[in-house]
Amino acid sequence: IDEIGIGMLGYAFMGKAHSNAFRKISYMTWPPPLRPRLVAIAGRNEEAVAGAAQRYGYERWTTDWRDIVSDPAIGLFDNGGPNSLHAEPTIAAAEAGKHVVCEKPLGRSADESHAIWQRVAATGVKHLCAFNYRFVPAVRLAREMIEAGELGEIRHFRGRYLQDWGDDPTLDSWRFHADEAGSGALGDLGAHVIDLARFLVGEISTVSALMRTFLAGRQVDDAVEAAVEFEHGAVGTIECTRLALGRRNAFQWEINGSKGSLAFDMERLNELQVFRADGDRARGFKTVLVSEADHPFWDFWWPPGHIIGWGETFVHEIHHLLRAIADDGDVAPYGATFEDGYRAAEVCDAIVRSSESGTRETITYR
Amino acid sequence: IDEIGIGMLGYAFMGKAHSNAFRKISYMTWPPPLRPRLVAIAGRNEEAVAGAAQRYGYERWTTDWRDIVSDPAIGLFDNGGPNSLHAEPTIAAAEAGKHVVCEKPLGRSADESHAIWQRVAATGVKHLCAFNYRFVPAVRLAREMIEAGELGEIRHFRGRYLQDWGDDPTLDSWRFHADEAGSGALGDLGAHVIDLARFLVGEISTVSALMRTFLAGRQVDDAVEAAVEFEHGAVGTIECTRLALGRRNAFQWEINGSKGSLAFDMERLNELQVFRADGDRARGFKTVLVSEADHPFWDFWWPPGHIIGWGETFVHEIHHLLRAIADDGDVAPYGATFEDGYRAAEVCDAIVRSSESGTRETITYR
Amino acid sequence: IDEIGIGMLGYAFMGKAHSNAFRKISYMTWPPPLRPRLVAIAGRNEEAVAGAAQRYGYERWTTDWRDIVSDPAIGLFDNGGPNSLHAEPTIAAAEAGKHVVCEKPLGRSADESHAIWQRVAATGVKHLCAFNYRFVPAVRLAREMIEAGELGEIRHFRGRYLQDWGDDPTLDSWRFHADEAGSGALGDLGAHVIDLARFLVGEISTVSALMRTFLAGRQVDDAVEAAVEFEHGAVGTIECTRLALGRRNAFQWEINGSKGSLAFDMERLNELQVFRADGDRARGFKTVLVSEADHPFWDFWWPPGHIIGWGETFVHEIHHLLRAIADDGDVAPYGATFEDGYRAAEVCDAIVRSSESGTRETITYR
Amino acid sequence: IDEIGIGMLGYAFMGKAHSNAFRKISYMTWPPPLRPRLVAIAGRNEEAVAGAAQRYGYERWTTDWRDIVSDPAIGLFDNGGPNSLHAEPTIAAAEAGKHVVCEKPLGRSADESHAIWQRVAATGVKHLCAFNYRFVPAVRLAREMIEAGELGEIRHFRGRYLQDWGDDPTLDSWRFHADEAGSGALGDLGAHVIDLARFLVGEISTVSALMRTFLAGRQVDDAVEAAVEFEHGAVGTIECTRLALGRRNAFQWEINGSKGSLAFDMERLNELQVFRADGDRARGFKTVLVSEADHPFWDFWWPPGHIIGWGETFVHEIHHLLRAIADDGDVAPYGATFEDGYRAAEVCDAIVRSSESGTRETITYR
């Protein structure tokens, strides 16, 4: 099994999640497509990045991301830094010939995202935008069912990502700084909803949206509400908020088609609700525990019913990317490429425009 | 206990639901405010209306509603007919001095609804628009908790009324005829969502909406999607559809405030989900079975945990109206008056306008 | 439609539930098999029974049940009195030629229950022991599925009836007096579990049980725990308690067979959980809302998804009895006869014996 | 951070689960009490054990467990082999001065378990019987709430471990061989129920039980049903089965006390149902997502609401043992010692005796 050198930017939440994935891939997915070698980690705070290097087993650390993108030992650059640090390092790494994974949202705007995508795509490296929820087994199962026509023609998508940690005026983080984050709930949570809407249903054609900041003085949006149309005729809603008390990580969605329906909640991410219009007198939604031997990603794990956690979505995601690198295969359509990152950003921009203009905005891609 | 003569227009779904309520009030609510005497029932089909009279115990039947509105034995006129038959008989009854209850939507448009309200209000009779879901114990409990400040400042309302019976191109009923119904899912289901949004959160100030008819040849909308703003700052969504396979009567709503959250599903109408931000280490939504002795309407019924059905909402609603009649009290704010019926219609009209214009529409009341 | 005169003993909880059923049958089940005429109601407290007569519409009232059993206007005697008043009035009514319905448990012991059954059966009247939970639509659907072989061979029954109102040492009622009640949770709640176990799975052959009284000074049991075997090979548990805080009316059961499983909770009585081992990749329990047009008893009620309440089980039950009376048909097997009442009592007695002896007790029927 | 050499016996299900835990502890629990060094793995099949060594990163492999127990580089011996291989290697390792962890059930009988405990305890090493479900955050939270008196006096424990993989007559594994496994569902699943009953409620004093083998020719039990008494007065049931179709890993338990109740299901292991009798008008069970910063084990993981999986229970468990080793602290009471393994075996033996004798069996400990 060949090695691939990993260079990581960021040591906080996403640094932990991605580092864990790199380490688990070596033995949980067997045989792994490539064996990650944790070469270097970069971050702004020297003490913190040094501690992270020791903790996760990176061979070295640096406070200058430029050290990583130029390191020949590194084959994959993973950008888990703040949104404002997505463009430059990611492009530099790709132009230095490294494959790249970048956290979502890809950029702080459609313009920035488009530039990242174009610059990186031109290099020919593999690129993945870390919409990790595509790699929840229940989400992939949903995609497979829809692709197989089991839901028929899709009529509705209702997606909402509800959290409640934002209800604290004393909070400070780059996530509340407009220049670093670009937006608030929109890019943080709404982008996930948009990506799964595109992944499961198809392109969004229009949005009629409004954004709201509830806490005085906050630079970014706390919540987004949108009515949406899809290219193939479905309609629905996209919502996100950091102020839904009691909802910790409730990314909930429901899809209704002409043959059945699906529903999901990230707080119970091992379960998929499935309704089939099959004429059974016992009619209702099934609670499917997506943990069978023939379910997506399950060959990595345990016997049926022994559930996995949120952290494993990154194992699946990075595994997918390593497989594409090892086999020179495609990241799309099951992984989100930078094009997907850009497209989500176009929808986010349309939401901002609609919120400001009060008109239904049509999404067009460049 | 005084009697009140009832004249009923309509013998189908709503005729059954209301007739059942009139009969149960006499012994389940004790002592009843007034004892309903089922004087007459009117309907277009002679055989059907005669059968209904026999079944529900009306003393006589007629195919001409004018027979009812002029009958001195009748003190309360109940209009459970198609939407196109709401205005004329209801106004005539009120002008003949009868108290009136009318099914929702009050009229087929804001104009018609406004006229009904104004004409009826001018007579001084009691009027109730049958938004029966205000009379679900869990909904009333939610209202009481919000009024008492237990949720703090409201930030979000998410309401959706999902059914699936509309997915049949062979269906025919007045509900699909634009002239009789006025609209499709909007007036049938959306009006309920709008009424509870107003009942629980407050006036809606803007809507950004779209409507969709999925089945070719259908005259009315199958689904509505809207992002909404409330006067006091909350934002959210209002949705309804007759094409959500697997959802039979899923009127679901969630409210998030600065101190807590509530959630509800009509398919489990005895339950209210309650989250309180009270610092308890055991943090989460409670599944409250709204059937305690001190819960709304529960003195009429059974010991705790012995749930009631959808039909009982009409018992509570009509009881409320009879109490207002008997005591010369107010139908508002716990019952929906014709003003509430009119206000819901203004929101419905704004949704239609927004769907057509693609712009965020502001709601103004006359 | 012929009338049948009703004589009711008891005006409290069961008096209310049964009286409501008699009144609703006349118009909710259409056409009713017979039209109940509420002739007389008997009870010990004169003021209370007079009030009940007025409330529920009985033509007359009495404090002496003997007045009822001899009244030629009465065709059906309904015994909703305390357990100690089941035997004598019920037998007297039957011997006077009246059909009889008696609340459960039939008697305070197998001996007493056997005597009631034998004496009443000898008269040839129709007799029904009011195990009303057989008449929950979801329970009947379960029975139909099992009869049709959809679960295959039954291997497990787990039934528990959990309430929490017993946790109050100041409570006083006939239900805590050993002479009036016979037993505590056992006859009140456990008998229901036993009846549904027999209804759905078959005869119980052995019990290994223990009973417990938690509150000092209480004459009757608060809780029962039993491991049970069924004649056809299934095994499981039967439990009941009045001291499960937070459970108001949680009669929960689960059945596992060789082809599927079913699960149920009375607090959500409109729902049946259904698992089919049908090879579907989307594998799980369905939450079936038992409210479809082709579901048991549903032709009496509303469109799908518009749920019914606990009180309606009595409508179904009494309707079933009236149909048997009208058509000279059988109460069994869908209704519980006095033989079923007796058989449940044999199991209860075996539980008492096992609790005392510490040995597995075999149930034999006389 | 000091290293500790690990010697692992077994490479299948438990070998994978434990190896994963050893690897994750080094970076997920930070700083780890000791850093596991994967020295050697032993197993019967050479090809399989060699593959496992490569996969999980053990420095060497062997087909003879004696190679491990004598290796001075090994400080902790982990026995994940079949039940028949628990005694000899575990005792040998302890007598060679290695700390030991042994999968449950500790032995195939109370006699064997007692011997393992006594022999190992005499050496003074740390010993842990791998009842990993004590290390589910929700289970530990339950224990903490009960210890703090939040449930008051415990009255009921209802525990059942339901799986369905046993319904296949072609299955073959050591788990179905009486000599290797000792028992079937009893030791595999029932032992877990017994351990949590002891962990949460206290010692079991009597059992009234029956066991059943449904599939012809199978040497071990498929299911166990038992009514139980606890020393401090609680009563309840213990059940387990491998034949509950639709239940994949449904280890469900409920505890009722004089102040509140708790309920749990391993298929949703991140959730604890909590009822408090606190007089709140909004009365009901809370669904607590046990993932808050102040919840057990959560400092190792993610932000609230980002759930963990079944596999992480082993991370917590091994971490607990390494902490005890590093600090020379106690494994008890939060970890299960070999004494706990023995005590569970006494209850298992009493269940077997009761099933055979048909009498209530009293549990006494040596």
C-alpha cells in the first residue's frame, strides 16, 4: 500500500476531525487506497499547532502554511482553516501539484469560490470540497435510492439545519467576523443544506429568501429562510439557524417523490425514514437503521445495528478522495468537487441578493 | 340549561365533524353552556341530506339553505359547505340574527372574506371561523406557555401541513374547482398554518412565496412554499402540500424562542414537544402528553394518558362558541373570529401575489 | 333500526366511557345494528347517579341495581361497577334474559369469574367482558396480520402496562380495597396484558411471577413481573405497574415472529409498528398510522391521518356486541366473552400462586 | 507520556473493536494516561492473524497465545477470544504480571468465572471485564443521576437485549457451540443486561427464569425471559433474544424510581430518556442527546449534537483502564472488574437453574 504525505492547515474543530480520519483510514478501511503519512500541520498559534502536531502525530508543525504547500513530501493538502484562508493556500498547493481538500464553504462568495475552482481545476489535481454529509451512510443510501428511481419524480425538498449555540452575545470567533467568514449561518449551515439539495434532488433554479441577524452587533446572519425551485420542477424550502434552542445539530431534510418519500435528521444520522407507495396495507415510514452489510460504507465497520458517529463521515470522505487519487478516478459525483463548492456559493449569493432585493433570484452558473 | 337551535349547511366531512360535536357537547362538557337542538340540515343532494338528517338526528332537512336562515327555531347557523357557499348563506343567517360558525377558509379571497366579516360583524351576532386546530389541547397549551412568556422572544416559526391524497389525477371534488374552492392546498391547508402562525406568534408582515400545481390539468395549486417575516421580528417558513407521500395529516410546526422551543405534529396531536433552556444537565425536548387534569379542555375527558382524537377539536371549538353565546362573551382571542378568517385570507392573497410577481409581498390589513 | 334498552350500573370512569359509546353508536356507526335507548342508570350515591342520568340522558336512575335487572324495557345490562359488584348483578341480569357486558376483570378470582361465566352462559344471552383494547384499530389490525400468517410462527410476546398514578399514599378508592378489587395492578392492568397476549398469540401455559406492593399499608399489589410461556412455543414477559413515573397509560407490547414483528404503545394508540422480513434493503419498522379506509373500524370515522381517541374503543366494542345481538352472531373471537374473562382470571390466579410459591405455575382451564 | 505494550488475543469482531480503541486513545483522549504500543496479536488462523497484525499495526503476530503472556514488552493483555479461551490465557498473563482485560462473559460458568477472578486478583494486576456498555455516555450519565439521588428509590428495572441475527439455521460459529460459548443469548446478551442492572440498580437477589432454543439442533439458548428482584426492593424483568426480527442491537432498558424515570435504547445510544417528577405542567420524558461538554466522556469528542458511535465505548473503557494502571487507581466502580464478571456469571447460573427447576432462585455470592 502506497503512502501519501498529508499537509494539514488548521488544528481546531476541523483539524481534529480530519486528522482522526487520516489515522483511521489506515486500518478501518482495509486495504486503504493509500496510507496517509501525517507530514506537517500548520496554524497561526505556535503553541497550539505544536500541541496538535504532538497529539495527532504530525511529523512537524509550522505557523506558515507556505511551508506546507512547498513540501515535496506532501501529496495531499487539507485546508481546514477559516474561510478567509481557503483561497490562497489551496490554490498554491494545487499549483504546487498537490491534491487538495478544502472545508466548506469553498470561498466567501461565488466570485472567490469560482476563482478557487478554476485555478485548481486548471492544475489537474484532485479536489474535494468537504461537504462531509454526502458521506453519511443514510445520505448515500438516499442518493442511491433516488438514482435507482425508487422515489419517482421528486416534488419536494424541505431542508433545515438547526443549531442553537449562536444564542450567546459574548461569543467571539472568526465565524462571526464578516471578513473571515463571509457569512454566518448561511455559509456554515446553509451551504450544507444547499449541497445535499443538489446532491439528492438536482440544481436549484430560484430562491426567494430572507436573512436575519437576531443578536445586536453581530456582523453575520444568524438565520436564513428560503423558498426554492429546482430545475426539474421540485419546490421546497431551505432554512438554517444558529438560534433554534434545543436543536444541537439538527440537519433535517425530507424529500417527497411520486413513488415515495425519505426523511432524515443528523442528530440520528444512522437512521433513514423511508416511505414506499407500494400498496401495503401496513402503510407508513420505515425507520431504517442504515447499518447493514450491503449499506454504503458499512464494510468498514461493525455488525448491523452497531451505530457509527458523526466523525466517521470524514473517514468515508477522505477514503473516497484517496481512492480517486490512487486510481486516478473521479471525485464526482459522490464526492463534492470544487465545482460543487462553487455552485453552492452561487446559491448562497442568490440568497443574499434575494434577501436584499426582496425578489426571487434566478441562479445561473458561469 | 338553555337550548339553542342548530341549522347546519353541509352533510359531508365537515357536516359529520360538526354534527358529532353538537351531540357530544350535551354530555361530555358538563354542564354545557347551551344544549344544542339539531333543528335542520341543508344540502344539495336530497337523498344524501335526508340520510344525514336521519343519521345525525336533525329534525328536518332541506335542499335550500334559505329555509334555514329564516327559521326562527335556529339560533346558530353552521356553514360547512363548499367555499363558494360561505358568503351568501353566512351573511344571510347573521342578518337574520343568527350566530354563525363558518368553515375555513372564510372566503375564496381577501375581498370576499372581508365582505363576510364586515357584513356579519355589523349585525352584532357571534361569529367563529372554524380554525379548529386552535382547539387541540397541545396547541392551546402552547399558546398559554407563549403568553406566559415561557418561550421568551419568538425567533422562528416553521409550519408545514403535509398530506398526500392529492396524488391522483382522477380525483374530482369541489376542492379542485377554482370557482368553488378559490384555491387548492393554499386555502385548504395553508390557511390552517397561517392561522396557527398568527395565533401562536403574531401577525405576518411579509411573504416570499411560490405555488405549484404538479398534476396536469388541475385548476388549483397542489403546494405552497413561503419564507415569512412576522411583525415582531420572527422569521420562518409556511408550507403546505397535498403531495407528500406518506404524510396523511402532518400539520407540523416548530417555534423557537429565546427561552425555549415547542414542536408539534397533528398526526400525534396529543403530544407537545417542549424544550426549556433551564440549565438542566439533562437537556432536551420533552414529549408532553397533553392530557393532564390541568391541561386545556381536559376536564371534559378521561384520566391522564387516555388520548383523544381529531374529532374532539370540534367539541372544544363549538363549546367555546356556545359559551360566548351563553355569556355574551368574546370569541376572540382563543377562538378565531371572522376577522381572523379575513386576516388569514389577506396572507393567502399575498402568497398568490408573491408567487406571481416573484417579489416579497407586504401584508396590510384593511 | 330497532332499539335496545340499556341499563347501566356505574356512573364514574367506566360509566362515562360506556355511556359515550352508547350515544355515539347511533350516528357514528351507520346504520347502527341497534339504536341504544338509555333507559336507566344505577349507582350507590343518589346525587351522583341522578347527575349522571341527567348528563348522559338516561330516562331514570336508581340506587338499587335490582331495579334495572328486572326492567322489561332493558335489553342490555352494562356493568361498569366495582369488581365486587360484577358477579351478582351480571348473573341476575342474564338470568332475567338481558344481554350483558361486564367490565374487566370479570371476577375477583378465577373461581368467581368461572361462576359468572357458567351462570351467564347457561342463560343463552350474549356476554362480553369489556377488554376494550381488542377494539383499538391497531390491535385488530395486528390480530388480522397474525391470523393471515404475516408474522409466521410467533416466538416472543413482551407486554407491559405502565401507569404512574399509584404513587400517592393518600389515594383511596375501591381499587385499593382487597375485598372490592380482588387485586391491584394485576386485575386492573395485568388482566389487559393477559387478554391481548391471548388475543394475539394464544393461550399462556405457564407463569413465573412475582408481585410487589411498594407503598406501606396498601392492601393490593402495585406491580407484577412475570416470565411466561405460551402453548404454541412462544415465550415472553407480562408486566404491569402503577408506579412507573412518566408513563401515564403506556400499555406497550411487542410480538416477534419468524416473518416479522409488531410493536404498539397505547399512548400512541393510532400507530402500529410493523417489521417485515421481506428482503427490502431499506429494512426497519414502519410506523403505520392505522387510519386508512380499509383498516379496522375506520369506516366509522374520518379521512386517513385524522386520529381517534381512547374513548372510541368503547364505540367499537359496544357496536360489536350490538351486532352480535342484532344478528344473533358470536361475540367471540374478536370480542372477549365471559369465557375470555374467566381465562384471564385463571392466569391472574396462577400469577398470584407463583408469586407466593416461587414456582413456575401451569395454567389449566376448567 | 509513558508507553504500555499491548498483547491482543483475537482478531475478529472484538479484536477489531479493541484495536481501534488502542489506536484512538493516543490522540482522541488527550493527553492519554498511557500511550498504547501494539506489540503483538495472537490468533488461531495464521493467515488471518497475520493480516490483522498488518491492518491494525501490531509489531508481530503469533498463533500461540503463550508467546504473548510471556513477552516482557507487553504490559496489558487483552483477551478478545472465544469464551473457552478466557480462563487460561488471562490467568497466565496476570500471573506473568500483566494487567488484563477480558471480554464478557468472563467465564462459561460461575465456577470458571470465580476461578479467573480469584486467580487474577491474587496477582495484584488491574483487571477489567469488558462490559463496554458501562462506557456509553448516556449509561454513565444515568449512573451519575441515580448516584446523586435524582431518581429517588428505584422500583423497577426492565432490561431487554434484542437482536435478530440468530434466525438462520445455517449459522455456525463458536457462539453456537456449547463447549466454546458456555451459553447462547444468555452469556452473549443477557450478561450485558445483568451487568447494567447491577451497575445502575444494584445486586439482583432472585430470578424466576426460563430459557428457550427455537432452532432445532442448536446447542445453546436463543432467548431468556426472567422476572427478577433486587436486594433493595426493586423488581423487574431481564430478557434477551437473538430472534427478535427487526431489532438489530436493541439493548433497551427502563428504570423507574420514586422521583423519576430513565429509558435507553442502544440503537440510539447517544440518547437518554429522562422523566423528572418536578411538578412542571409540561410533563414528560425528555430526549436528552448526551453530547454536552459536561457530559461523561464528551471532552474527548465533538461539539454538542455531533454524535458518536458504538465503537467509541471501547475507547472510553480502555481509557478508563489505562488511567487506573497509570495512577494505580481502581477499575471499580465505574469499570467492571473480574469480580463484576463473576457476579454476572452467578446471575446467569441462577437463570439456568431456575429455567431447569422452575423455581425462583436466590443468588448468593461466594
